[in-house]
Amino acid sequence: MRLEDYWGIGPKTSERLAESLGTERAIEAIEAADVRALVDAGIHRGRATRILRRANGEAGMDVLATGDTRSVYDDLLALAAGHALTAHAADRIRVLTPLTDRDAVESRLDEVVAARDAWEGFDDGERERVIESFDDYDDAEGSDLAAVETAVALRETGLTGAPFEGIGALDGDALRDAADALADVRGAIGPAGAGGEGEIEVARGADDELDRRRDRLDAARDLANSAFDVLDAVRDGSLRDFEALEAATVDHVARETGVDPATVRSVAPDEALDAADFVSATLRDLVTELEEAVAEREATVADDIRERLGGMGVEGGDGENPETDDDERDESGASTVAAAVAAVSDAAFLLSLGRFAAAFDLTRPTLVDDGVAVRNARNLFIDGDVQPVSYAIGTHSLAGDPGLASAEAPPTGDRVSVLTGANSGGKTTLLETLCAVALLASMGLPVPAEEAEVGAFDRIVFHRRHASFNAGVLESTLKSVVPPLVADGRTLMLVDEFEAITEPGRAADLLNGLVTLTVDRGALGVYVTHLAEDLSPLPEPARIDGIFAEGLTSDLDLRVDYQPRFGTVGKSTPEFIVSRLVANAKDRGVRAGFEHLAGAVGEEAVQRTLSDAEWSEGDD
């Protein structure tokens, strides 16, 4: 497969990845959803995330049928990534996509719920130790040594049960041996692995002889970068011939680098154009000689490290086939390090999602074939105390007795609801909450509700209210919401104040058409509107719900019961808004204007509202 075969990778991006990582390594990074590798290669993080989402979840991305749905999706993943324990875990969270396989959804739910339970089961000290372990891992930039040391620390914390069996399956003694060997490695071992010919960069302090050779090479490079200074240092009035200058150069370079004079003399040119040419050629050739010496010694030390890693944890070698036994040792060492790297990455990822679930008190949803139903759901994007709401559309088992509906037992069986009610009454927030619940469940993540049943959807159409009022907005809105509605599969429609984009009379006609089309296509829908009383009789599988404002607080803030009342048209209650304007008006003329409006909406109602607000203030 070519790099350009992946979504979002054009010729320039392909060339950049190939130059930085190599084509094979770049493909591995894409298939592994390794955001960090692409970012390190010079790809912007946002673009890298989009590329990897498409590469690893193309079908799932089709669930995000509108820009507003994608916005909620992005916000959810940003919220979850904010609880990540490592930078790589945050990257893995950001590339999560809706899953099209229900078994995969259930499997991830199992893992994330178990991770949440594990996190909640830790005491404060254990949590602190886990966080410190992953902080150290990040500080070491996720090196192989850091992964092995983190695995040891997590095992000591007791993080070995479900879903962290990968940590529990590691051999403690083998991990400690690997840590000792990897302490001599800088960064991560190359892709070929510890047991093969993967590149190993030997750290300083691992081998005294290698350190000496490196020091000499560094000194020689410094001299080569300032060859004219060297020439000035060896040339003085006493040097009357070229042979004396050659000898002085050899002595000076040997003294400054610690290299044996015979070695310096052996690389000096037999012929030179002049003194400057002699000095520069000597230093240039000495650097080449020392580079070869360093590479030779580093290869020897790297082989020793591979041998130490390969000798870990091998059982069953009988000595009768030394070549086979060596291969087993190599594979064992490589597998110990690779298993630690994978286990730590998975633990950080799942525990990060577990922390997210614990922080927001998320609950495992019940996966069903059809419908969305929540009991005491909360909007994750609103800070502070939030009134939980219960709501449902479609068939579900959260309902109460047949024929009865209550705040915590929404009616069942309706395919469409038309949600009405007060301005600033939380209607859009409820749509956003339902969208978030459906998206989280589709990704195999718990949801913000005491109880939830969520069906499988091929498309989620969330459309927020638009302030513009023109034919262009109407056309673009219809082109956004209708195609996914009529496509094959299951669609969830969450549409906010459709009337805001065209005149009220025609909006009611269009909304009637959308509700009917939703029922005819077997989709589910929640439509927010102020035009409930202008709608034609709705099809039988549809209902009207309402949210009600109940007055003003003593601070003249609107007091709303955000829990919808089922089967009831909500009221916009403009008298509450006008009452607040009357009470807050400082200018006598402006106040008189608002009082005139009070007469239009019902002066008695306005006065009663103001009186209730004053009475509430007296109670306080």
C-alpha cells in the first residue's frame, strides 16, 4: 500500500513522511494510529488526528453526518483526552471513532468500565503513585526503558487485573533484567527489535571505552571546525620549514584530542598544497577515522546489550541446538520489551478513559437495537450544578407502567418527538446531551446518565439553530439533514428550531414534512420548535413534549424546570422576560416602553411575576 492511498495524504505529505520515517515505518505508524510519530515527522497535530481517524475508522466516521455532530464528537474526545495519563494516551483517545461492530463496542465498554472501577478502587496514595509512574514515562519520552520501568511500578501498585492483564502477564524478574540492559540504551530500540538488528543508540556511561572514543571524536570535530585557529596555534616564528609545522600539528592535535600521536600521523596527508591544506586534511581524515572507531565500538556494545536482553527468561533450552536456543533467547528478550511497551501503552489508554468515566460519573449503557432512552442524564459541557433530565425516543424499557409516563419514566414507542417550551429552557442542551450519549455509546464509552439504553445508528444528524434567515441557509440546511435521513440504515435526527431559517408559515410546513419523512424512513427524531400549535396533525408515532418556565428568581433570573413534560406543549412565557426587563429598567422612558409591552402580553401576568419574585426575595 502506498502512503498516498490513505485519506488526507497527498504528494507533499507523503514525501515528508517518507523522508522522516521511511515509507514502511510511516505506514506502521498510520495503521497503529500513532499520532506522535506523524507529529514528530512534521505533520500538524490536527491534520495527523484527522488522517488517523479516517485510516482506522473510515466506516465509523460516517456516523458523524453533520458538522454539528462532528463538533460534539470533537468536544467529547477533547474532554476525555484532558484526563489522559500520558501524551500518547491522549493521542490514542483523540483518534477514537464510532465502532461499527457491536461486539467491539461491548468489548471496549467491558475494558473501560473495568478501568474505571480499578481507578476508583485505588486510595489516594495508589493513585498518586500511578500518576507519578506515567509522568516519569512521559518525561522520558516513552523510551523502552521508561516503559519497562513503568511496567515494574504498575505491577508493584497492583495494576494487574482486568483490563490490565498485559501488565500482570509480564515476568517481574525479566522486567528487572530488561531495565538493567536498557539503562545502557538511549531512546527506543529500532523497529527490528531487541532480538534482531534493530538500531540501538548506546547511552553514555554504558561503556568506558566507547565514552573515551566519543570524547576524542567530539574534540576532533571541534578542532576541524576551527582549522585556521589550529594553524595559528602551531605556527610561530621558530617554524622555518614545513616538516616542523607538520610535527607541531601532530603534537597539538594529539594533545587536544587525547588521540595517540601515531594515529594522528597515520591520517596526515603525504602531500599538501600548503600549511592550511595540511592542517584541514589531517583534521578531516582524523574525524573520519574516529567516527569509524566509535561506530565499531558502539556496534560491539549494542550486540552485548542485545545478548543481555536475549538471555532473559528463556526456559527449555537444552544446549543440544545452540543456534535454536540463541534464537529463542533473542525472541524472548525482544518480546519482553515489546510486551512491556504495548502493555504500558494500553494501560495508560484504558486507565485514562477510566479516569474520564470516574470524573464525570459515567455509566455503562445498555446496547439495544433501537431507540435512545436516558434516566437523569447530564450535559458534560455545562459546568456547575446541572438539573438531570430523563428523555427517550423509540422503544425502550425505562418506561413505567403501560400508559403512564413520569419525569423518570419517559413514554416508549414514539418514533419522533416535537420538543417545545420556554426560551433558554434547555431544549438545545437536551439535543446536545442526546447526541453526546449516542456518540459515546457508539465509541464503546460510558455515558452521563444514571441509566441509558442506546441503539445502533448509521448516522447521527445533529443540527443547531442558525441565526441567519435566507434562502441560502435554508438550502444548505436541507442538503445537510435530508440526505442522511433518506439513506439506507438507521438515522437519529436531532434538529433545533428549524423555523429560524425561513418564515414561520413555511417552516411549519417543512417541519411537518420532516417529521413525516422521519417516520416513513423508520428513523428516530427529536425536533425543537416554537411552532407546535401551527403544525398539522402529527403522524401517530409522534408526540409533543414541553419544557416550562416557572417564574423568576429573587435575582430576576428565569426559573425553568428543564425536565420535559411528556405529551404537553411547552410555553415560551414571554411575560417572564418582559417582567425582568421592567424590573431592571433604570430609565423612566425605557421602563414605560417595557410596561407597554407588558400590557400586550398580559399586564396582570407581569405584575404577578414581579410580585412572586419580590415574595421569593422576602423569603430569602
